[in-house]
Amino acid sequence: MRLSPLNQRRWRNFCANRRAFWSLIIFGVLYGLSLFAEFIANDRPLMVQYRGAIYTPIFNFYAETTFGGDFRTEAQYRDPEVQCLIRTGGAELCLDDPRRAMEEAETTGLVDGAEVVRGRIIWPLIPYSYNTVNEIGGSAPSAPDSRHWLGTDDTARDVTARIIYGFRLSVSFALVVTLLTSVIGIAAGAVQGFFGGLIDLFFQRVIELWNSTPSLYIIIIVSSMFIMNFWLLVFLMTLFGWTGLVGVVRAEFLRARNFEYVRAARALGVSNTVIMFRHVLPNAMVATLTFLPFIVTGVIGGLAALDFLGFGLPSSAPSLGELTLQARNNLQAPWLGFSAFFTFAIMLSLLVFIFEGVRDAFDPRKTFR
């Protein structure tokens, strides 16, 4: 798809802003990798080779009996017995003494005198998911080491894995809420500013009443009645956040509705909808984009605050706010606080730099060389 000359100029202006351009690349790489978090941090292997057959546990369910075990439940691939069964081709000694069976298979290629069919297990880069409870051989939280790069939290879950999943959750949540609130807020502000009069007066009173509603109390009440999940929290944040852009868009439409090009379009019989969203809205985008960084960072901060207070997502969810709460409750584990701080600092800084570049690219008064 070929961009129009105006959009080409905007893209050139954005690329000329080196800070915004490199922030977009870095953030895109980080978010793109987090979208494939299951392939980076998971307690299920990417691939298992057993008796010449290939299995993909990351996609499919396999019972322990598939690999020569006794149970029909899902195989626990981190269990030494299951690993021994896979690597030795289902040797029966693995059910009694997996360590001895593995040593015999590695040294002689035989287990109890019988030749084994060697298998393989290919793990992700981080062999733990965000909810995997690890055997750390001590008290939790544990300090960073070669197995857990950023340590573990107070329930022995890997902090690195939780940050990867939490980064994806926070950014996806912020983008969805920002998109929904922007669509509703821009539409409401456009209607108010373009038509004015009684419509504007009525909607202003409605917005004043709506903004006076204690949103935190409503969320607390809802969280006590229902089990909070991603989409319910998106609905609640959108319900109370759509008024953020109304005032800015309304002011721009009030200023532009009597311009000459708007009067000319009306004289030519162009519909109000076309005038609002094709002719007036592009001129109001600069002021609108100025507020988008505050909305995105505010949503991320709001989600973290709700999780920190215990009214957000369930504690089992990979939440950065819950990680911050653990850092406060475990002051003897400074790696938790540093991990949460640097994650928020890097994520929010990159987003602010990107949206600053977008805002300047849409501003016709700014030209970068």
C-alpha cells in the first residue's frame, strides 16, 4: 500500500526524530518478542523426540503414558522420571531409580542390560513459565543465579518469566484500552464541538457528572462481586477513561467548525459526518496525539496500581503491579524492586518517546532535517 504524499512527509519527519525512531524499533522488538513469550519462557518443551517420533508439548497435550509412564494425566516434563523415560526410550528402571538409569544410559548406552533408544528434549531459552513453582533448595524469594537470572519471588516463581509475560500483558492492556477510549472520546468530542448549542451543553453536564463518579470505588465493588479478568478490567477502565480526550477534541472542533473550508463543504452539500471526520478531525489530531502518551502511560500505571492494591487481575496473573507489591513486602530481596523499577522505566520511557515523535510528525509547523 502506497502512502499519500502527506503521510510520506509525516513518516520522514518521524524517522528524522532519531530518539523516537530508535525507541520504536527497540519497543517493537521487545513487544514482538513478548508476543511469543510461550516460546521463550515455558515449562513445556518445544519439542520431544521419543522412540523416533516427534512430539510438540508446547502445542499439544500428551499423557505420561505416551512416554512409558504410569499416569494418564499430562506429563510433567520437569519431573526426573519423565525426563529419564524420554531420554532412555521408556526404560522401566526410570520409574524406580531415574538417576541410575540416566547414568547407565549415558555411560554404556544400556539400562539393565537392554539397549536404549535415546530421545531428546528441546527446552525454551527460559524453562519456566510465569506460574511455575520452582525447586530452589532454600527459602523464597531467592537471589539471581545462573538458573534464575533475576531471582524468584516469594512463591518461587521465576521473575524473568513473569516480567516477559507481564510486559506483554501491560502493553496489550494499555493499547486496547487506549484504542477504545480514543474512539469513544474522539467521537463524543467531535459531536459536541461540531454541533455545539444544546447538544454541547447537555453532553458537558453528563461528562461533569460522569467524572465525579468515584471510579476506584466502583472497581472495588465490581471486584468483590465478580472474578476480575482481562476483559472485565478493560471494560471498567474504558468506562471511566473515555472522557480524557473529549475536552481537547471538542475545543478543536469548536475552533474549526466556522473555518472557510467547512463552510464551503457545507455549501457544496457535503454531509456533516464527512466534514467532521475527513476534513476537521485531521486538523485536530495534533492536539489529540499530544495527550495519547499520557493516556497510555496512565493506563499502564492504573493497571499496576490496581494490581498493587489487590483489586486488579488475579494474583496468579503475570502482573508487574503484583511484582511491585512483592518488592514492598520483601525488602530483604532488592532484586524484586530493581526488576519492577527498570521494567516500568524502560517501558514507559520508550512509549513516551514514540508518541512524542508521532505528535511532532503530525504537526505541520515542525520540519526535521
